[in-house]
Amino acid sequence: MKLTEAQLKQFDEQGWIFLPECFSAEEIAVLRAEAEKIFDEDREEVWREKSGAPRTAFAAHTYNDAFAILARHPRLIEPLEQLWGEKTYMHQFKVNAKAKFTGDVWQWHQDFGVWHRDDGMPEPRAMNISVFLDEVYPFNGPLMIVPKSHKHGVLEAGHDTSTTSYPLWTLDEPTVERLIDEGGLEVPTGKPGGVLMFHGNIVHGSAGNITPYPRKIVYLTLNAVSNYIRTPTRPEWIAHQDFTPIEMCEDDALLNFARSYAKAAE
Amino acid sequence: MKLTEAQLKQFDEQGWIFLPECFSAEEIAVLRAEAEKIFDEDREEVWREKSGAPRTAFAAHTYNDAFAILARHPRLIEPLEQLWGEKTYMHQFKVNAKAKFTGDVWQWHQDFGVWHRDDGMPEPRAMNISVFLDEVYPFNGPLMIVPKSHKHGVLEAGHDTSTTSYPLWTLDEPTVERLIDEGGLEVPTGKPGGVLMFHGNIVHGSAGNITPYPRKIVYLTLNAVSNYIRTPTRPEWIAHQDFTPIEMCEDDALLNFARSYAKAAE
């Protein structure tokens, strides 16, 4: 799947693109079911909130067949090859739970700031792509992004290890306020299957979720192969060190998997 | 100001009424400026988050002229006299800050549950009326209400003294999930000056606010005079013990005050 001229222009100017219903209900159903199973597992890749609720399952594509297909899907990989003009590899892969009632906040941050400081990634030629597994409402802790903030490069940040159970390089309040004054705030919402792509320097965050609606999303972080990380400090399953270019699967691979999965469950 | 037949019907069936732009920008400006001054004061009625940010200023109508007028305003008092069929008095009056960046969560609760358990209020013949002082967006910690939940009477609750700096009788997750399955979730948003009225048994809560947009609202809790509280346990400035019926001011009293206030500032 290729991005249109209008989408490329929006990405350049605003720093983000939203593709509603990029995956079908049938394709998403299998991912959602598998995500729930993974969150129930007791393994080091599954991180939890202080409450014990799941927060993030890292590297699910390395131990789950459905997510392994998603990690090679042309609707996600091809636009990135188009943008970077070269092959990509998977820098990070995670399923964020934002559990019902207890899903915790993600403070304002830039992803590339984290990849640069913690992993030694040279340039912001990597990008987060999020795939909605549940309906994202305005009120269940949606991702909030600050348009145009990617034009400011890497902003100064402090290492927040206290707010939540996940240490993060976060921005200070005056910086966030200035950027939102300038670019506003976008809160993409919509049905499961929507896909949000945003520049590695886009400032974003999300509030807690006190509703009974979980808001699971998958994050693929795809990095241009030439931009591989130089000085990793995090475990391999958080910041991968296998820089092999991704070979895409067929466009109907996930659908076929979903159908045989449903058949097996009959 | 009287409620219409349609509004009375909605209140009976759904448990809430929203009146957009009930107060003008000119009227709200003076309340917002005075609220900011009050939040800067060091007094026992002003409660703070763990971060030090203001959370709630109780009884502001007893020590601030602008809020004293709001507390007698016919656009708020008259609908309640109409609903209860008798005079009302002020049970509680507070300005909630929901400060930018740090505004904390209010867990799911019913107000009457608190008034009944903590103050000995006999019947749910009291109601919260909230007046928006800032724009309420979907993303700055808006009040979320569960329509029709007022039909269930007082639900069992536990005393939460740990989540936030304000102890509250809160509902358990399965109960909230069941009620939202049944009635859905409403999130009234809009410009400063909007007024939200909801039944004392409506289940409601609000998420934290990580945006740079504060979300100050005033809460008037008006109680039918015959329903005065029997066994108060909280300080007088949290649950008032002066049951004198409110004498309404003129409809233009707040506007006139705002104009003389603006003149004095010239």
C-alpha cells in the first residue's frame, strides 16, 4: 500500500497520518484475542501497572504467529519504505494495553528522543505506527499528538522514573504548552483497525483510562536499515539488534490466518 | 429560569440536563479571574493535589463576592425549586480546578451516597449543578456521567482514601461496567458558561488532565430545605449546617458585578 501525495504532504507538514479502517474487523479480531492471551502470560516481555494490570507486551511478533504476520504486513511496511526510500527493520514491537479502569498515563514525550538517548539511533528515520485493536474513544485514554512538533528536533527532556511503572524521557510543562499553543492538539479516534503513523519527533502522550473500555493498540517501530542503532543499552526484546530488512508478507496473509484461526475454534 | 417539559422529562429518564452557554463570556470572565485568586490563597478551604496544584476550593461563596452572587443566581436556583417543589439551601459549594498537566482523577461515585453516609442527608432531594469556567474538551478531564444510573438508588461503595488526595465513597468496577453497559457514557463538553445538572444518584467520574488546558468548574450542591442533613460529620465549610432558604438575586446581578469589576480594573 502506497501513501498518496496528499498523505505525504500532510506527513511532512503536520507529522502524522491517520488511516481509518486500514484492517478489517475479521483481521483485528484474531489480534485482539491473541493480545488478551499474551497479557495473561507471565513472561518478562509483559510489563504491568502498579495495579498488576497489563501495560505493555514487548516483542510479541517473536513469540506469537498472528503478530508475526502483522509485523511484515505490506499495509504498514510499504508506506515506510516509501518514506525512507530504503528497506526497514523492526526496532521495537509492542502491544499497549491501556487496560479498562486502571490504564495509566503516558507523559508527553518524543519517541526518537528515547531511541536516540537509550539506543544510540543516529537520525529520526524511524517511525511509530499504531494499529487500533479496540475502539479508541475520546474518553478511554486516546493518544494525543501535537501537530508540527516534529519540526523542532529533539527537545530537552528529563528521565521520569516515578510517574508510572515505565521509565521515560519526558518533556517539561512549559515546552509542551508552547508547542500545543503553536500546533494544537489532535486526538485521532475510531474503530478497531484504524492505523496512526507519526514522526519520531512528534510530541505525544495519553491520559489514564477509568472507563470500562480497554484501549489496546499495537506499536510497530520501523527503522530505516541504514539508521540501525549504534549503542544499545536496553534488552534485545525492547530495542532489537537484528537489523535484517523485513520481507513483506502478502496483503491477505492476516485475513487467511484469521479465517483458519476461526475455523480451528469451531 | 424554568426548565421546559422536555428538560424535565430528560431529567427524569436520563438523570441529567445540559444547558450550553447558560452564562455569558462576560459573566464567566469575572468568576474565572476570582477562582485563580482563590487558588493562590493559603487557606484551609483550598485543597491541593499531591503535586501541590489546587484541587478544590470549598465554600468560596462565603468569602468571595462574585461566587456569593453565583450561589443565589436564578438560572441555577429556580430550576431546583421547580424540581423539588420547595425552597433550597446550599449544602456544598466548591470550585474544582482540574489543573493543567496535573489535574487528578475522580473515581466513579454517586454524590448522594457521600451526602447520605457522611452527612446524614435523608433523601436524594439534593443535586449538583456544575458551571463550566473553562472550555471543557473531551481531553482535559471532562466529567463523564452514566445516564439512567440514578434509577438504581444508593449503590454499595467502598471508602477510597488512597487513589487521590480526596477521600471518596467509590463504586467497584463490576458495578460501573454493568451500569455503563446499560446506560452508556455521556461526556458533556463545551464553552465556558455551560451548565450541567445531574441527579444525586447519577454515577460519574473524571480522568486526569495532562493537557495545558485547565478545566475549572463550580459545583453548587442545592438541597431541598426539608431534606436538611441530620448527622453531619464533616466541617461546616464542606457540608453546611445553615439551612436558611436561598433568596435569589436578580438575573443581571452577575453581569452588573462583572461590569463594575472590569471598570475598577481599568
